[in-house]
Amino acid sequence: MRTAHASDVRLAELIAALSLATDLGLGQPMEHVLRSCRIALRLAEEVGCDEDERAVTYYVALLAWICCHADAYEQAAWFGDDIVLRAGTYDVDMAGLPALMFMLRHAGAGSAPLRRLRTAGALVASGGKQIEQWDMTHCTLAGLFALRLGLGPEVRDPLLQVFERWDGRGAPQGLAREQLGLPVRLVHLAEIVEVFHRRGGVAAAVAVARDRRGTQFDPALVESFTANASRLLGGLDDGSSWDAVIAAEPGLRPRLLGDQLDGALEAMADFADLKSPHTAGHSRGVAALAAEAARTLGLPAAEVTDLRRAGLVHDLGRMGVSNTIWDKPGPLSAAELERVRLHPYLTERILAASPGLAAIGATAALHHERLDGSGYPRGLSASALGQGARVLAAADAYHAMTEPRARRPALSSEEAATQLRDEVRVGRLDGEAVNAVLRAAGHRVRGRREWPAGLTAREAEVLGLLARGHSNKEIAGRLFLSPKTVGNHVEHIYAKIGVSSRAAATLFATQHGLVGAFEPVQAK
């Protein structure tokens, strides 16, 4: 396994790599966000932005849609394929009647006609409140992510305005005109015209800018853009935008060292796992389990570190697969299985452009490969799989088995161990790697006496089930409580941890090890 050095990773590389995952969640080709960033920076220079405004524009452009998947579970329940839904929003000026008609066309997509009708009725009755809640969650989590990466309030605050509009018909505050920060107004325009330019050239980009002038877009920015569109859009199709965006990184171009890189990768893991409540805490758990197993095998410290980092990012490619597949309760079709089989490859492609992350991504992409060649995405066999890759595959398999999935309940640790040993017997997993993973898993911490944010043991239990996507009624049934009591617990939990949505509560649970994450027993 190649070793990636922390000193080789710049903050811009990590954010740019994550933007490629964002592209997948938006239903756009990779580098959509990178090209949007280039357009926003060019327009910022055109209108005379100072250095600080250009720096904020840079990071807001790359991070604006970072949490587009945070409510994908709920979006899929309302509208079917969540990626198709988001891809379709570019064709609509998303306010008022056009936005309502767009949502009604997608309501209950993929369901029987009667269910579609009921979903559409519920959407109208709610007055779009559910969608506003998703927008608020998206903005709040994006701002939190920026802070976790070490960016300050000057970046966080504009991210809270991503769903606002020039005409004041946005959310969550209904801000209008110059109440919106200039970096946000630049990104709003750049992101849409990138899509239309890619589809139909300069003329299409100019047309959509003029069409939404004074509604979604700042009229003054539209005038500056349309007067110079050919120059502002020039060269975007000439190869990759990666190098240009990395070169444009503002300030001192900091590198992420040691714990800083680990913290950033943990943030990436947490946000990737928000894709589905069934995967909350999964990446952290796989990373910790793989690292502990590698240590028991005596792997060098640098390889243990890189294996843990590969575990943190191994599921970034899940962003490219709809929740109608990840959360489907029944068997997957052949076509759906093919989409699932692509997600490790997408992980590798997301990280490949960064010199410091490419080696980690190459290892991460091997987590579904098997010794007999039956794995995916490449069908590699034993001779192509090193010890680190074998440990990661065993750790991912074990951890996934002990978590609930839409198609099955979680297995007990004993059942998972039996299945892992069966995989060794038939030649799919490495026996030494499986034994190391099982030894590591035997040290699992089974309880806590003190809970974060003053949560009680019962509240921690309710939060764990809530993070898995269970409704209040389902939680009540599992814990032999009344739905009203569960509702009171949820209110208290939200108040204590300072959130207002399931996705934000899930992130808190993940970060504090209340769901999903493997924790080795500390030596006495």
C-alpha cells in the first residue's frame, strides 16, 4: 500500500476533492463545482471585489452545495430518485408557482398512482415547509462543515444564505437584494450559468442569466456577466479545472498536518455517512476497526495511519447513487446492483486528482474487492490485494453486517463473525485479516456512564434510533414507550444538542460515537 504524507495535502485539495463528490449528489458531471468556482472568481475580479471578498467567494463556491445529500433519505421518500430531483432544479427558477409545479411533478415519483396523489396532496397541504426545513438543514450543516475545516465565520455566514434569493423569495430568512453577501450572489449566478454553458454554449448561459435577472440573480452582476460572457466563460472546456482552482487558493495556502488532516477526513466521513440513516457512523467505525486490526497484525505505524484514513473516505462514492437504491427495502434489480458496484470506483476518482489523497483513495476503492475475483468494481484477485486492502475489506464487511440496512436488520456480533469466517472458507476474504478484525471487534465498548451534552441514557438510546431514520412511533415500539413520551425525548434531545433536524442530530450522534462507530477497548 502506498503511503500518503499529511504534508502533501493542502486545504484546497481536500475541499476541491469533496466538491467532486458534491457534483455526484447534484446529478452533474464531475468538475461542475470547480468550473462554477472559476466563473465566480472571474466575475468577482470583473466587478472589482477586494482580496477578502474573492477569498470568501472561493470557499463558498466550493462548499455551497456540500450538504445537498443531508436529507436525501427524506427527499427520496417524497420525490423518488433524489439525484434526479436535484439535477432537474437547474431548469427551473425555483420560486413560486414554477417551483411548486416542479415539486408536484416529482412528488411520489416511482410509486403507485394513488400514493403519488397522496404525496402531492401532503406537499400542497404543508405549504412547502418540509422543503424549507431541508434548505435550512443544508445551510446549517454546510456552515458547520466549514468551521470544522478551520474556515471562519466569514465563510460560514454566507453559506447560511445559499438558498436565499435576490428577490427575497428564498429561505430560510427571506433575505433580499444587498442583504445577501456579494460572494453568495456571485456563486448563485456562476453555478447556474455553468450548467447552461456546458449544455448550450455562451448563448444559453447568457439567456438564462437574463431570464432570471432580478429574481434569482443580482441585476448588476447579470449585466457585468452578459457584457463579458465570452471572456468569462473562455477556456472552461480546455481540459480539467482542477489545477486552475488549486492555483487560485487564497491566502497562505495552508497544508493539513497530522491531526488537522485526520480531523478533516473525519468531517468528510461524517458528511458522507449522512447519505442514509442506515450508514450513520459507518465510515468512522470501519476506519477505527481496520486500524486496530492492522495494529494487531504489526503493520508499520504509517500504514496503520493511512489505512485508517482510507477507511474514513471509503464511501464517498455513495454520493453518486440514489437513496431509492440505498434505502430500498426489497431486493435490488440488476441495473440497481450495477450502480451500487460503481461506488468504490467513484471514491477513487473523487480523490485521484489530489497528490496527497490519491494513494488513500486507491486503497479505499478496494474495500469491496475479494480474493477470488468476485468483488467489485474491478474484480481483482488475491495477487493484486495487499494486506492493508484485505484488512479494510474484512473491517467493512464486519461493520456493515452489524449495522441495520433497509433490506435486513443488524446482525449480532456472533452472527457477523460466523459470516466472516464463512467468507474465509469459500475463499473471498483473507483468513489472517478476518482474524485480526474479529480480535479487534472483541474489544467493543458496550456502554457509557456519561453521555455528551447532558443526555440521559434513555435520550442517547432514542437519539441512536432517530439517527437510523426511525419515526417516533417506531422508536416507541422498540423501547416500549408511548409516542408522546418519545416526542418529549426528541424535543429534549434537540434542545440539549442545539439542533432542529434529524440530519443535524445524526451528525451529532456520529461525532460523539453514539451510533455506528467501533471503539476499541482501552488497555488497562
